[in-house]
Amino acid sequence: MPHAGTLSIAHLHKQYEVKGRALPVLEDITLTIAPGEFVSIVGASGCGKSTLLRLVVGLEEDYRGEILLDGKRVAGTSLQRGIVFQEHRLFPWLTVEQNIRLALLNLPGSTAEKERSVAEHIALVGLRGFEQAYPHQLSGGMSQRVAIARALVTRPEILLLDEPFGALDAMTRAYLQQELHRIWQAEGITMILVTHDVEEAVFLGDRVVVMEPRPGRIRRVVPVDLAHPRERAGLPFAGVRDAVLREFAGQVPTAQPELAPA
Ligand SMILES: Nc1ncnc2c1ncn2[C@@H]1O[C@H](COP(=O)(O)OP(=O)(O)O)[C@@H](O)[C@H]1O
Ligand SMILES: [Mg+2]
């Protein structure tokens, strides 16, 4: 059953106060994401990608501009929007099943329904047989699968992923990218993936949003008109990847302004 949500970000500005000075972090971000779309976001470290996700998920509420989901202003966190971070943030003293079930704790539904939903989501992320395992018994990739299941078990309309595979080795990462694609297709929900890996962005995204830093802005949105399953080794793939990489040319990494001596 597809869940869906149209996310509409318009003229979003965000700044932090650092040592009494205003640090502009995001400037005039405008982006509309269709229900069921997969959007990748790439950009240099510090260009505000995580801040953007925190704003969309509702963890930060101090901003100018508009963030609307299904026409309604995003205010505070909500089960409509799930998030997965680079670190899995699982409770070490709970099993896989318990970690996922915890997300349903305060929600309506019978115990039997919740158990069924937890079991379905364990199957969805390919972890059948590991229900009773503890986080320390899992590999990094398996832990991220649990984090994805936990974020999806509440049936959000949008799943936000902040460099979810950033700490994994290349082979595990490539495998989980395929898995995430399968999960996205199975769930039919909107996904927004922040990554520093251009290949990952192109492999998964319907569009790749390239950001540039100081302050964080959208530099270009590159459409990825390639059928799935995508062949990373092929020329068409390389063409899109190069189009994204070209947007990084001329972006000079410099020290973070807020770390410079006042
Ligand atoms: N809570 C905060 N207070 C002050 N500055 C912050 C805070 N969070 C992030 N920043 C600054 O905002 C900028 C963007 O950060 P972030 O969104 O984490 O970037 P990215 O995820 O693209 O690396 C950086 O310069 C960072 O230092
Ligand atoms: Mg970040």
C-alpha cells in the first residue's frame, strides 16, 4: 500500500547564533518533492545537509520560509516523517525486535497487530532470524537495517536518511543501496537521502540535488533518467555521475567560518 506525501520547501533560510554572531547556514532553499519520489542530496561537508533534514523532520523549528507536507506546515516531529542517522542509535540492552517495537509504544493498535507489523518490517529489511539478537551481535550494515525498520514501522510518509551508509565498507554499502532501493519500491514512500557518495546518490535518486556551502544553497538539481536496476559500470550512469561531479568543480573547500578566530 503506497503511502505518500508531497513535501514543499520554499524560500527556506536558516541561521545559527555562534559566539553572538549570526551564521547563515541555509539560504533560500526551494524544492518540491513529489509523493513517492527518491531525492538524493549531495554537497560539501558543512553545507547544511543535516540541518535541512533536521528542519524537515521537525527537530529544529527556528527558520524562515516554508516547509509544507501535504500543504500543512511542518511543526515539531511527527510520525509522518521518519529519520535514519549515520549511527544506528539502537538501544544496546534491547533486542532487534524490542528496538523496533519501541517505536510503536505509544501508538494505538493491539499487541498482536504491533507484533505482526514488527515481524513484517524485520522481513522487509531482510533480518528474519535475527529478532532476538542484540545490537552488539550485529554488523554495522545489519544495525542500519534495524534502524531503517524502526523508522518505517510507524508507517511514515517520508523517510529521511542522513548518510546512513557512511560508516560502512564499500561492499556492504553497495549491497545496502540495492536493499534500500528494493525497500523504497516495496513501500512506495518518499525518501530523501543525504550522502557524500555521488555514486550512491545517482544509483538511488530520481534527482540529485547538489548543494554548495557558505551559506548552504542549491547549486543544481540533476535529473537521473536511468531505468532500474541501474548499472554502475555503464556509460549512461557515468554520464550522470560526471554531470553531478562537474557541479563540484570550482567549489573550494575552506575552513569553517565559525571555527576561525573571532
Ligand atoms: N547547533 C548548531 N549550532 C551552530 N552551528 C551549527 C549547528 N549545527 C550545525 N551548525 C553549523 O551549520 C553548518 C551546517 O552544518 P550541517 O547541517 O551539519 O552540514 P552538513 O550536514 O552538510 O555537513 C556548519 O557550518 C555547522 O558547523
Ligand atoms: Mg551532515
